[in-house]
Amino acid sequence: MNKSESPFKSIDSLKLTFTHIKIWYTSGMGFFTDAYDLLNIGYILAIITDAYKYAGITIPGFTEYLVGSNAAFWTGLLASISLWSAIIGQLFFGFLGDYWGRKKVYGVEATILSIGALLSALSPNLIWLIIFRFILGIGIGGDYPISATIMSEYANVKDRGKLIALVFSNQALGSIAAAVVGILSALFLPPDLAWRVIAGVGAIPAATVIYLRRKVPETPRYSLLVEGKVEEAKKAAKFLGADLSLSQEIKAKERDIIDLFRSYGTLLIGTAVTWFILDIAFYGTGLYSSVIISPIFGSPFPSKGSLTVAQFHNDLAYALFLGAVPYLVGFPGYFTAVALIDKLGRKLIQIQGFVIMAVIYLIVQGVMIVSGTNVKGFLIPATAAFLIYALSFFFIDFGPNTTTFVIPAEVYPVRLRTTGHGISAASGKLGAAITTYLFPLLLHQLGIKDILIMLAVVSIIGALLTVLFVPESKDKNLEEASREEIVTPTASE
């Protein structure tokens, strides 16, 4: 559909308004919470296990699972359960967002998220914590397709990429918040209270936007093109400060899930498989960053012996800081993507991100001196090796970590938009969950050098798939970008 034919021309040509910013905040606060709640489990695990290992502190109902004979099983399950349930949330809410509409389910996922976080903080034992984090993950997953689509369908063309990327960039803020809350809790609170505070704080940000989400009108595009409600579409346009002038009723061509795979199958490869590959690299480098970071900053905790309570608190806080370093380094990458995505385009940013990631992984493994799975040193100064490695986190975020979220919100037609985004996002979380489970085994069998080579290879594959299967949606309205087919109610479909 051409720009000149679009019934949403007045929305697409708007300048950035306060309402756009309000929708960004309403959508973005969910992603702030998503990142916080996905990352805080690492801090929770560290507090419970390190308290026993280094200070002899036992937390009944938790320690016996996480340091016992089956510790690896329970640790892996707790660490990954929200990733697995997020996949369910992404697929389920993605389907509902197209079937029932964005409005009817918006705010429900934030409510589930808040309840899951609050109940996690109150868990009486590890089994209940796993159950509540499963619920939490459903809400996290549901937030992806609904928030992305609502932002894309309300955005103007000129700033659409920036606005969707800004929603996603709240992950950066959530990552930092998780680190700050984790470090402060480790410093000043006893371990049995510290982990509960970390978990409970995750309920607050999402709870602040539940009411706002319930008040956001159905998007003009869904109201008009799917529901055929002209007056509702006009009211939603006025919510933005625009007017829809329609000479006749129009609707989008009827489509179903079979049509998604039949007509948009190659596009799914471009959006879903690249997101899968991205999360393998994102979570893979996050899991093993400590082997490169520790030679620079030094390792916390003694190799043997017990610590005083004060020493334990200080070393635990330092250990949590080291775990946060990758997210601190990547922080500017999100906002570089926000600034440039509508200038450079989504496709170019994604390709250059994947390629530079691959180059960095190959360089770092090339200068790494290892003995088995242990890093003994580098052929270049350790500080230089860290700085090179740190760039990978910048280009992950100024690259496919942002664009894989933005693109699916633009390139699928209105009847399949949240479904297409949900499938793509679920593919990414599948990559994250598999990585969380399998990479410890791969580290033992292959070593860190071979893992970095593997990450370089999958990054190159991600770049090639982007070249082949990802369209450029910059400067196109959503109907153009998604190859939408508009019909009148009396026309043959």
C-alpha cells in the first residue's frame, strides 16, 4: 500500500507529541521490569549460594536445594524457568493481541508480572520460588508483542524506529536497576532478607503502569482495519492529535496463522532465527564474561577459608558488580541505536552489529591464553583485551539486540502483527534458555576459546540471514512495510 493511499497519513506525518512519550513510558516501564526480573535471579542465586559457601549462612528452604547433591539441577531450573515460561507468554499473548485486540489484553501481562514478582519475594521455599517465577515469566513474555505493537501502531513514520527502540532501551535501565538493588542489598541487608528485597522490588515498576495501560485506547489501525470500528479509530487518532478522514469503510485482508507461514514464512526466518542467534550470543557472552573480567578487576572471595559477616557483604557486593559489568558497558549501545535507527535503518544496524560481534569474538579468542577451561592470560595487556571484549556488548545493543525487537513490530500485517512478533520473541527466548542450559556443558567440553569461535560463526550466520530475509522498514508506513492488503467490506477477499 502506498503512502498516498494510507488512511493513517495524518498519524504517520505527525510530529513527535507528548502522547507519543506517554505511550513510550507506559510501554517501556514493562521492559524496565522485564530486564530487572530476568537478571535479578543471578543476584538472588549468588546471595543464597555464596552466603553458605563463604560465610556459613544457611537460608532454610533454599540452601539445601542449591548446595546439595542436586544443586546443578535446581540452580539450572531456577535460573531458566522464567525464560521458558516467557516463551509461553510471548506465543499466548501474541495470539491474543491479534485475536482479541491490543487493548483487551494490555495491562493483563503487567498485572501477572507484578503478582509473580511479589509472590516470588514471599516464597516459603525454592519450589514455590520456581512456581512464582514461572508465573512471572508469563507476564514478561506477554509484554513483548503487545507493547512493541502498540508503540509501532501509534508512532509516526519519522520517529517510529526511535520510539520502539526507546521502549526496548528500558531494558538497559532495568539492567542497571537490578545491579544497583542487588549490590546495595548485598552490602546492607542479611542474605535471607536481601534476596527477597531484590525479588520484591521487581513488582513496583510494572504496577505503576497497569492503570495507564488499561486506559490506552485500542490502536487506530486495529480498530479500523480489523474490527471495522470507524468511530473508535477516529477517537484513537484524536488521542494522538490526528484526524482520520475516510471516504468509505475499509478493512485489512482476512489472514490466519496458516497465512503467516505461507505468505510470510521467509520473513519469519529473518525475524525469528536472527533473534534466536542474537540471544545465544547475548546470554553466552553474559554467562562467561567473568573469565575475562576477573583478570582486570580481580576476583572476589578467597579460594578457601571463611569470611566475617562484614567481609562477606563487601565481597558479595563486589562479585555482583563484576556480574553487572557487561550490562554497564552495553548501556550506551541501546541509546546509540535509538539515536541512529531512523537514520541508518534497521537492516544496516543489525548487519554491522552481527559482523562486529563476530570480529571481536575471533580477536579475543586469538589473544587468549588458556589451560583447559581456565583463562591464564592474554597475548596483549589484559586491560586491552577487556576493552576489545567490552565492545561486543556495545555492538550487541547497538545492533541486533535492539533491531530484532523493532523489526517484527513493523513488518507483519495488522492481523498477524502481535503473533509474528510473539513467535520471533519466543524464538529469541528459546535461544536464551538453551544457552543457559547447554553452555556450562560446552564450556567443560570445549573451553572458552572454542565457545567464542562458535559465537563468531553464529553471528556471521545472523548477518547473512539479515541480508537475505530481513526487509528495510525505515521511512515506510506500517501498511507499506508489512505488505498490507486493504479491501472494502463489499470487495472480494
